[in-house]
Amino acid sequence: MTAIEQAPAWTRLLNDNPLPWLLDDEAPAVKHLALLRLLDRTEGDTEVQLAAAQAMQRDPIASILAAQQPEGYWVKPGPGYAPKYRATVWQLIFLDQLGADRHDPRVRAACEYVLVHAQAESGGFAASGSKSEGKPPPSGVIHCLNGNLLRALLDFGYLNDERVQHAIDWQARSITGEGMEHYYASGTSGPGFGCAANEKLPCAWGAIKALLALARVPFEHREPHVRRAVRQGADFLLSRDPAAADYPMGWGNTRPNGSWFKLGFPSGYVADVLQNLEVLCELGFAGDLRLKPALDWVLSRQDRQGRWRNEYAYNGKTWIDFEKQGQPSRWVTLRACHVIKMAMEAGGDALPAGNQRGSAA
């Protein structure tokens, strides 16, 4: 292909150029997003449109949508958190990560179902596995789920929906604490990413998911308190070395959860070092020197072909296995390449001074 005959500059940091592998026709969903994220094609590009259409007809998207009920839910009616990872909320999250077509009626039905059944009165999305048709209680709202679902809904075109605006407002205020004094009796136990699941300490996984959502709000649409939340969240993630991931740990833990260091796809509530880099780069910190140790660590994980393995694949837990556990992964490689590309476009200050191939250091 002409687009990859002259490899982009960022590929010189890799042991080999993975673009031909990412752009082959075996995995059209990967090809679709690689064209957009790595080659800067537009949604109107003919090759992008063809890959997107093929992705909707092939697994894993096809199997996920085949399991959907006509009403828009998966497994059982209600808020859709359980069972992991086959219930409703997870499918919307995964469909977003797979780049599913926002105009597909089944995707739209899933969005509407989640907005009606998973959103609490407070505006946030709640982790509830009940079969109740009523709204879940605010006590179940947590950063990780709200962030994942909010990002998906924004990607699927719901920015101007008042229900999504309510979720954005909840997300920002739950970070800064503004106007939320009455609320902190829930899973999100206080401002600054405090979480009951982390013994009420700030949860970095929740912060990453929350900021991934707010990163999808166009800057010109961010209210002042949303901008303050983004700044506060970025300060929190950069308060520690992202490569070490030694964020506050509850329940007597003294070492970071090992999942931080297992790069994987898809992504549920767990976050890894690479996802921390993804959100910080999206928020404009791609050139920040504090990212250098984590970028070095990510580069060190590639194989001789410039590919990364899927070390957290959710095999046996989803409607269909996306990839093989422990094997070279198009999805993880796409994620890693996108981060490296963003870091280089930011000036490359946080990347190695030399390169691993292509020219002398």
C-alpha cells in the first residue's frame, strides 16, 4: 500500500514496522481505527468506510451484536452491570473500543437502553446488576463505570444529549467536589477520585476512566468546572511515576496491582500503564518529560516484529474471545503505536533520544 511504503517517522522507534500487519484485511476493526489514528485518514475516506463496514459484519463486533436482545440489552433487563463481562454496560464499552458504527440501529438501541436504565438521578452511571427497571441508586455510581460509559456515549455522538451533559457534570463535580457535599455516601466516597473499593483512597484506575471520558468533551464545550476537573485529574496521575503506578493503595496493599503491567484489550474497569499514557497524551501531555519512563517501558515490551502481546485478554468472559491470551495482539499494538505517535507529534521530548532502527542514534 502506498500509505505504508514510506513508513511514518514514529515507526523508527520500533523494532520493525507493524503497519502492514495492522492494515491487513484479517481484522477490519483494527484496520479501520489504524487508518484513522495512525495514518490520519478521515471518516470520509473510501478505505476507512470499507473497513468500518466490514468490521460490523465480522467478529468480535458481529458476535456481540448477535447476542443483543431486541429491546437493546444483553443477558437481562435492568442497569446491566452483571454478569461481567457479558451484560449490557460492558457491550457498549467494548463496542466503543472496537470502533463500532455509531449510526447502526443496534448501537443506538444500546445507547438509549443504557441512558434509560443505568443512569442514576445524580447523573452518574451506577454499577448495579439488578433486574429492576427503575433507575439505579446514586450509591452505585463509581468513576470507572461512569467514565467508560460516558466516553462511549460521547464517541457515539451523544454530546448534546441532556442526559449525557448531566453525566459530564456529575463526573466533573465528583472530581473537584464542587456542589457535591450531599453526595459522598456512595461508591465514589469523596472528591479527588476517592473510592470505597480502594478503602476510600483516590483510585487511579477510576481517574483514568473518568479522564478518558472528559478528554472526549471538545475543549470549547468544557465548562469551567470541567476544565478544573481535567487539570486536577491530570495532576493526580502525574503526581506519581506512571511507569511505577504506585498510586494510593487500600486494604494494606504495598505494591501496585500486577494488572497495571499487563497490557491488554479490551479494557473494563482495570487500567494498565499504557492506558494511563493514552489519556495523558489525549489531554495534551504527550510531550511531558514525566511520561518518559513509562514510554520507555512500553517500548521495551515490543517483540522483534514491533508488536505487543495481549496479556489481559478477558478470554472466556466475553461473548467471543477478541484475541488469544499471551499472543501478539493487533489491538495492543494499535494502542501502543498511537501513544508513540502522539508523543512524537508533541515534539518527541519524552521519547528516547535515539531510535532502535533506521538511523544512527
